[in-house]
Amino acid sequence: MIDSSTSLLASQRHDIVRFAMGSPANEAVPIDLFREIASSRLGADSFTYGATEGEPELIDALVDYLSTTSEPTAHDRVVITAGGMQGLDLACKIFIDPGDLVVVESPTYTNGSATAASYGAELLEVPLDADGLVVDALPELVSAAGRTPKAIYVIPNFQNPSGTTLSAKRREMLVKLAHDWNCVIIDDDPYGLLRFSGEDVPGFQCISPLDPLIFSVRTFSKILAPGLRVGWVDVDPEIRQYVINAKQAMDTCTNVPAQQLVAEFIKRGYLSTHLERIRFVYSERKSAMKHSLMRSLGSRITITDPEGGFFLWLTLKGDDAAISSTALFEIALAEGVAFIPGAALSPSGRFDDSLRLCFAASTPSRIQTGVERLTRSLDLARRAPYPGGAERHGSLT
Amino acid sequence: MIDSSTSLLASQRHDIVRFAMGSPANEAVPIDLFREIASSRLGADSFTYGATEGEPELIDALVDYLSTTSEPTAHDRVVITAGGMQGLDLACKIFIDPGDLVVVESPTYTNGSATAASYGAELLEVPLDADGLVVDALPELVSAAGRTPKAIYVIPNFQNPSGTTLSAKRREMLVKLAHDWNCVIIDDDPYGLLRFSGEDVPGFQCISPLDPLIFSVRTFSKILAPGLRVGWVDVDPEIRQYVINAKQAMDTCTNVPAQQLVAEFIKRGYLSTHLERIRFVYSERKSAMKHSLMRSLGSRITITDPEGGFFLWLTLKGDDAAISSTALFEIALAEGVAFIPGAALSPSGRFDDSLRLCFAASTPSRIQTGVERLTRSLDLARRAPYPGGAERHGSLT
């Protein structure tokens, strides 16, 4: 992680504006409610082994809650995981063998693609545009790769890092391709419940119900709190037993007190209220970042315009496109603002002209300050241009 | 798990004596202290992402605590894990490729051997005797396998399931063989701090310090509480970065509130007192089980005599040796006592004449009741002997 490698420097400047990490805002985490629940709920049943598939009270609460959303599920489809990351690990462990081809978005969440790579996958990066993964481009790229993929790893809503959402038409096309190729769609959607504008796009589970080729990975990390490490997968019942067996050999069960905390949070009805509140907060923050960027850098950049989630994607243009965002990072940190350079968000290091900015973790006035610092950093970088320059493989098409 | 497949039956008989599960006694889990710590410690830093290698406060507390034991460690050797199971998963993910030979004890902790198998390992079962793994037998078995092992999976103290401890001499021989073969020793020791009689045997880290071939897996599950899912690995600093990278792609970090809970528990000095107390409790329980078994079944069985941990291993002899412990399990459950049949504790289903009994989770009087029920079950099984009978591949030599 870039943040930790520069933590010494960062810790020397305490007021750094944190556009880098994909964590919820501190003030978006309901700590007082968690403490209240912990003091009343923790008991004799909190500290022994739980069921590998998850605490029944959490699965019940989750199924009840999801029945009120556009993506209902059922008890025999859910396995509770140690965050979304373990959901990805489970999908890869079950479906990927060394040498298998795995399609990933370009740019992508590189911790996710790294998990596929850790099982020996060969990654095929496929470009995105404003409607998400360019599914049209897939057949030709797959044909050039000489074999069909075993899995397609996609973040359909408010994609990390680009902020784009995969259109309904492309979702349908993708499901069709997955069936043609008998390949699994790893549907990683940590942000779907954080839509703050526009309309829900039908999820893969809705487009193709009861489909063993759709492996949906979900988490409470972004909507509630990442430190709990509680997420879930939503899979066809015939796949579920494989998931439970694989999880048994990974960590026996997810930590029980955190599952009870989340279950109680949902059962008391806090989740709906909480989500309403944070969607409003994140909507304001996205607007603040968009308008600050447009005011300060309007003609020098293009940005995506996410309808939810945490991130927007900034691409330098004109003369600024010659600046390496990897080199810019050090300058920016010295100026007091952090972000993730584009090259860290592509397995092959593309997008050195781009930046991932998290709008979720800073207040509008801090965002304004951060954008001013980013602008100063770009001005400094233009005066002392990056020598040599990293290879440019592409940008969001 | 056998327990869950029969949970319906078990739940119909609430007073079942639980010799099956390897969980600490409920009364050995310091729930009130946990609740007290949770209410004072949980705060703003409890719910965000933690460091992948573990919370610094827990690593500090752990290193301090272990400096008072026979197995001290250092900050640059420790990675906090989601229980011991994740430690095994990490070791296997890093070291094992499909087709690799992995030595396992016979009998063994089959969840551990299953993790190795899940990475494509071929398992070589090597017998145990009263001094643990028969290391003498290893070179010939390895030679017959036609290739050297990539890993040796061993539980050196109060082995699960046999209760035996690997002798010092054999540990030294095993380290030498590992070096000859350039193979890693997966040193899984969940019970080492639960010695209640005899003398500590030097650990692998003590026999061969700073050795990148020794991968030590530890956990708070047995000494504190399994539901927390907090453990650690103790590895050479040059291996540690591989562990951190692998864990990053598994679950990002271990759940933070549970790490803080354990850290605080150690920092307040509770762990030493707690261990003293539970060692005494488990010592009493082992004696109770041993004496009950000898009184009721003395001439019909052999049992191991563990100096710590949770389990003893019972082998039927004489006419009773014809009874399948897998078949006995159903009878015993109906009589109100649960155990793990031997065949479940060997990847190839050996030991159908043996039983794993957990003495840790029941009071002495419940143990007495359980042994009486077990005796009745054996009497019933002898009258209606198991038809056909499973193959007998071997027993503890």
C-alpha cells in the first residue's frame, strides 16, 4: 500500500488531506451505537467457534434487510466472510487454477486482481469507459488471448477506482458471454448500497437468477466499518457448499463478536437510517470534489462523475498529461494531499496519467483544501517535469 | 464436521456430554473481562482498516508476553492472523504447489491436512507413537514416495488428536531432515502454553533459531477464546513479507476490535493468571477422564496420557477392537455422549478402532457421566456388532 510505505512522511504532516485510502469517513462509522450494542450483546455465545457459514442471527438479519433492496437473497445462498477480500479469495480458490485466464477491468481494484494472480491466473486487462467495462471489446481480446477466460472479475457499481457503473445492456451481454464461455462472473460490489443519485441498474443476480456462474461478493466494510471484517457472498445454493468447505480450510469461521454486532445493528433497524445518512454525506462530498476540481483544474483534466461509492478518477490532459502521477504523488504528499496514482490500479502499471481520488473520507472544506494542494502540486510538477516518464499504456477510453 | 451433521439429533438431547469439539470450556473463557475491556477500549480506532501484519499494540503485547515463556520472539517475526487456521492457510499458500508431497502425522488434525490438500498437496501419512511422530520412519517412507516433501506438518505439543508430545531428540532429527530436504516444518502449536505436567520440550524455534524453514503457527483460540479468531505466525523475518503479502490478498487485515481486546487483556497482565487457572482446571479434567476410563474400561482400551492440551486418544483392544468407532458414534450420541471417531482424523480414514476424547470442555462429574455413557455404548455395540467393518489401516504404533 502506498499509504503505509510513506507513513513516516505522512505522519510528519498531520493535516494531510486523505484522498488515498478507500475507507469510510471516521464520522460515518457509528461508533457509539457499536459500543452500546457491544455492551449489551456480548455474552457467553460470543467467544466460541461459530458456524463456518456464519452466525444464523446475522444471516437472518441480512436476508431480511436485503429483501427491502433491489437485490434480495435467501438463507441458502449466503456465507458470511471476513470482509469482501475473503469473498474474492474464496471465489478464486474455488474457480481458478494455475494458468487460467481471468478478465479484469482496466483500471481495477488491484488487491482483487492480485488475489486471482495469487492462484496462478493470467490477467487479461479490458478497458473501461463511462459505461463501465467495454464488453464489446471482450470477444476480440479473448480471441487474441487464444483461450476463453475462467472468470471475469468486475466491480459493477461505482467501480473502484474509476467510479463508473456498468450499464444494464452491458451486464446482459456479459452474462451471455459468461454462459458462452462457461466462466464465472466475480461480481464484486462493495458500493452498490451507496448510490446517491441516478437509478439502480439491475444486478447480475437480477438479470440471471439462480445462476451458478454468478459469484457475488459483498461487504459491510464500506457501508458500515472495515475494521469489523464482516462481508458475505451470495451464490447459487449448489456453489455454497464449496464456499463453506473452502472457508473451513481458511479460517474456520468469521469472528463471532463482530457478526453479532452487525446482526444486532441490522435487527434494531439502524442500517437503513445509517445508509440514508451516509449517502447524503457522500453525495455532498462528491459534489464538493467535482466542483473544486472543475474550478481549479477544469481545462487541465477530465474526471468521471460517479453516482455513488467513494471514488472519482482524474485523468490529466494537454501538457499535464506528460506528468507521471506516480512522481506527482511524492510532490503532493509534501504539499499535504494523498491519492492513489493510476499505475497502482492496473496489474501492468497503465494509467500513469491518472489519479484515484476518494471523496468519501473528507469534509467539503477539507476537499477544497486538498484540491488546492493538488493544483499546487501539479503546477510544481509541470515546472520540474518528471524525467524520462513512465510508459503510457492507455487511459479510460 | 461430525457435530454439525448430527446437530438435529444432538439438539434433541440437551444434556449430551461433549467430548467431541476442541473448544475451551465455556467457564474457561473470561467473558466478564472481555466485556469490561470492550466497554473501555473500543473507540474511533477500532473500526477502520488495521495494518495487514496486525495491530502494533497487539504485536507489542504479544512479544512482551512471550519473552516470559520458553519461546520468545521479536516484532519482525510476528504476523497476526485470523486464528491458527489462517496461519496454516498462509503456510500452505506460500509453500505448497499442486503435486507437492506433504508429510502429515497419522492421526492428524484433518482440517490442517485438508488445507494442504486444498493447494494440491499429496499427503504422506507417517505414524505416531507415545513420543510423537516416528521420525525414524520418515526417510524410508519418503524414499518410497519417490520424492522429498515440500513441507512437514506437525503438531509438536499435546498433539491433536493423540495428545502425544514430540520428544526433543525427534525434534532435532526432524529439523535435520528438513534441512537435508530443504522443506519447511509447519510447526502448529495451539496447545503449547497449556502444559499442566512434565517439563517443556524445546520448541523448533529454540532448536534452530532464525531458521527460514520453520513456520510456526500459534493461536489464542485454545488459550483464550476461539470466537475472536485471533492467532499469529512466528516466522523468519525474510519469510514475513511473503506472509504479509499473502494475507493482504486473503482478508486485508484481522478484525481490529478482537485484536484490541486481546492486546488489552495481555497488557493488563490477565493472560498469565488466566493460563495458570486453566492449566489447573484442565489438569484436573484430564485426571478425571483418565481415571474414569481406567475404572470403567481399563482392560478393554489403551489411552494416551497427555501432559497438556485438550485431548486424549483411546484405542479399543481385544474383542472391542472389532467395533467401528464411526458406527459407535451414532450409538454413543443416542446414549448422550459425543466424540470424534478416529477415521475422521486421518486423511485416508485409518483408526476406525480409535476415538478422540476432549477432556477440556467438561467438568469432572460430567466426564464421569460421559465415560459411563461411552461404556454403555460400547456394550451395546458389542452386542450388535458393526456389520462389515471399515478397513483397518493402522493405529498408534
